[in-house]
Amino acid sequence: MTPVVAENNPFHQMSLNETVHPPLPEVVDAVLRTARTAHRTLDALGSGLCQALAAHLGVAPEHVLAGPGSGALLQQLFSTLTGPDTDTVHAWPSWEAYPMMAANAGSTTVRVPLSGYDHDLKAMADAVTDRTRMVLLCTPNNPTGTALEHDQILRFLDRLPAHVTVVIDEAYRDFADTGAVADGIALHRADERVCVVRTFSKSYGLLSLRVGYLVAHEPVLAPLRTILPFYRVSAVAQEAAIAGLGAHERVLRQCAETAGERDRLHRILLDQGWEAPASQGNFLWLPMTSGVERFTQFCADHGVVVCGKPGEGIRVTVAEPEANQAFAELAGKYREASR
């Protein structure tokens, strides 16, 4: 839902899961440098970016495919792996785009309710049928922020038939605490059914440039390569991503700063009496079966925009410290007035 923001109030955007950190200087330099040659074809299929990613991840270059954002790559997976009379199994609530992508491909999704705030992997495995072509695991999960551990996914894979592709969506992985989330790349190396989707939009601050990547084995990548010329990553985005990879440790330090603010805000909300699961993403989740619209509009009336999901809860992106503090104060006032 999109609230109306009152005028004459400070504006804090806390609904879009954007990072507060702008692109690093060398990334900006790469963008400016490449923009001067925008009239040339350059590396049309992104082979240089794929080679840089392969070296960074420790995988074969032929197992990497770059695309214009992880969302575009997920849509391509739906289009090539599913279709009429097929299903995709995923947890719910999770990223709201999954059912839309399935509909675009003419297929359907089976939404398996979370167990508390976590993927119910047993129920998800039970939901797999002969119609199932794909299973989506969003970890850390948007919007709850909970993450799957490595051994959990290994046991889950043991229960799945050979015809099912498991797609691990790791858009928020860089914000997770060390050891708190499964290593999708390691799972991909060990199992041909596993592919991993990641993005430069979140931790690297390249959201508007649209660049993501897929790590998968050839049976998954082969049909995607035939349409690659029509889903190209711009040369500017490629060079920005390569420059970002070169500064990966600094990017992780920025993510750690965000995680520190996330945990600080989480403690404040718990002290106020809110129910909120610990998050491994750059956002927090406040479950609310009622009052979502009222609380969302209350925040907007005071210049803070959050993501309200009616009947489910509020997702709050961790933003600048002053924005986080503004939301914390509003949450406290709303909580006190609701008692």
C-alpha cells in the first residue's frame, strides 16, 4: 500500500529496501568513464562481468549469467522452466513479485505459509508434486528477514525429486551476520538442481543501474542464453559492477554498518513491546493482522514512509540513523496510544 505523505514534514524513505550508502567513488568513476563510449557496442553479452564474477565466486565462467537485475533473471527462469500446467512452490509471505512472475509465464504458485517467521521446509517439500518445476527459497526472506542455514537446505534437497529446480534468492545476503545464512554457491557446486540469484541493487548501491547475476548449471542456463541478447546488462552497469566487486570488502563494511543500525532499531522496538523477528536483511518486520493501514498512514503523516502489507504487517527498511530514530519514536508513540 502507498500512503499519502503529509506536507511540511521531513521525508524519510523506509519502504523500498534501498541501501543508504551511495556507490563508491571508483564505481562512479567507472560509470562516467564508460558513459563516454555509450555510442559503442562494447561487451554486449557481459562476458567480462561474468568472468569477474566467476573469479570472485570461485566458479566456472560458464556457470554465470548476468542480467538486468535479479528480478529480470527470476522472470526468465519462470519463463523457461515453468508454463501452463506447472507450479512453483515458495514460502509466504515472501517477495510479492513471485506470483506475478508466475502469472507472466502462464503458470501458478503454491504458497506455503511460514512456520512462525521461517520457511516451513517440511511443508514445502510435501507441497511438491509432478506439476512442480521450481522451488524458490528467499534467504534472507523478504519481508521477515529470517534466513535458512546450510544444513537445513541440504536436508530439504534430499527430499526433492530430480525434476525440480531449486532457486535460492540471495538478494540480501550481504547484510546477514557471518554464518547466519546458507552458502548458495556451495550448494550449487554440490547439486545440479540448485541455482542462485544475486543482485548488485542492494548492498552495492546499484539499484537504478539494474544488474544482477545467476549462478547455475548448463541445463538451466542453456535456454536463457538464447534470449540473452534481449536481456543485456548495459555497459555502464557492467563496469560499475566490476568496480564494485573490486571494492567488495568495503561494501561488506557498509553492510555491517547497516546491520548494526538494524539491530539497534530492533532492540528499541522490542523494548517498546513490539513483536519483531531478528532480521538478517536490511529491513525489519512487524507482524500485524490488523491496523496496518492506520499505522502506515500515521507514519506517513509524520514524514516516514514504510511498506504496509494489509493483514500481514509492516516492513521497515533500515535507513539513515535519523530516519531510523524518527521511525522508532513514531512506533513508540503509536504503541503507547494503542494500549
